[in-house]
Amino acid sequence: TLWAWHHVAIPREVRTPYPYSPSGEFALAKMPNFLDNLHLLTFAAAVTQTIRLGTAILNLAYLHPLAVAKALSTLDLLSGGRLTVGVAAGWLKEEFRALGIPFEERVPRARECLRILVEVWTRDEPNFEGRFYRAVGIKASPRPVQRPHPPILVGGHARRVFRWIAEFGAGWMAPSLSKEETALRVRELKEIVAAAGRDPGPLEGCAGAHLDILDRAQAGERKPFSGSAEQIAQDIVDYQKAGVTSLRLYPSYGPGRLETSFMLETAERFAQEVVPLVS
């Protein structure tokens, strides 16, 4: 899988604590380039044949649902049905301010956007009228290749996220949590999905984490996916036991670690040193 982040207006200074990091840090403002994720994935679709392409995540509250439905269905069509749509409501107050969207409206806006995505993708004559958006009297074309629509993974860990998954989603795009917390939340998610009348068995759990391959094992307490190849391989096994079905591993960024060469080297080391230990 190949995943692309989504931000539109990059603040010069980020003061909003990143909610899924113990330290609240996020390197967004430090990144030299931040490509548009849908254009990037469309380019990737043209030069690949089998790899799945995913948004991790698409901040729905930033977007008009009809425009993003068109873009995503086009990407699914051009890629031959290889798209996975990771969505969430967004978290960065400075970016909402730059886009002129009230931060406190992000959750209802994102929910309406999600409802319209499903409506447009599954019906020839969409019909939805909400507080922020409407889809009435329009023709839905093109439809996605995948039916009824591309898999939808919902990001975050608030209870509303699990309710959205029960209603719309194929699974959970989990933030960086400990394996114990991940296992607890997966059980909670499956209970909510079952209570909604859906089979929780096929739910996907896609967890994200920073990858830092070291030349020697770390002693004592350490961050998951940071350590020797053997320790990282064991982390993969442990998270699988916790209910995770796939991982998004990002090269651990920091000073001197934002260059493409470092990220490619990390990916190569993971393929050569870690993957054989869990294959």
C-alpha cells in the first residue's frame, strides 16, 4: 500500500498539539514540500499496477463533498479499483482558520460529507439535503470501479468514529496507540459494530506508527516500531494479535531525516531486514 497525507494550507507555525502523539509534536511545518494527496496518488496510479493507494487521511471538513466524490471515483477508475479512502474530521485549528471554516463545525461537516460520498457512489440519482451540503437533482458519474464503493477507513479514536465505522466504514484507521490500548479499542469497536447489526468479523484495522530501525536492540521501555529489526518484527506480531490487519509505517522524522534519501533507505532496510522475519 502507498498512503498520502492531506493538508491544504500549511501554517508557518503550528501551535495546535497533535492529538495522537504523546508529546503533541507534529513536523508538518518543518516539511520542505507537501504535495496534494489526490494528485500524488493519481500520478502513482499511472506508474504502478498492483499497489493499493490510500488517503491517510482525507480531512473531510475541508472539502466540498461533490468535488471530492468526483476526484475519488475518478482515481478509483483510473487505478483499476485500487483506492482505499481514509477519512477524518481534521484536527489542525490553524488550517481551519486559513480556510475560513469554523473549527467547531468540523464534525458535522465531515459527517455530511461522508454521507454524500456514499450517496453519490451508490445511487444513480443522489438525494441528500443537510445543514451544510446538498446533493439533489444531479447525475452521479463516474461511479467507482469498486462496489458498492472503495473501502472507507475512519480515523481517530472518539466514540463517534466507531459509530461512523458501524454506519459507513470498512474499518478503522487507528492512530499511534500502544498495543494494549489498540486491543482494548478494537474490542470496543467490534461491540459497537455488532450492536449496529453488522458483522464485525471482516473489519479492517489499519494502524499508523513511526518506524525507526536501529542497528542494535533497545533495552527497557521503548516506543513501538523503534529498535532492532527483531524488535520491530515482534511489534508487528503483537499488533496483529491486538486486532490490526495492516500497518502504515512512516520513517521517523527529525533533523536530517526529512530528505527523500533517508526515507528510501528506511524503506529498503525494512524490506530487507524486517519483512523476512515476519513473512
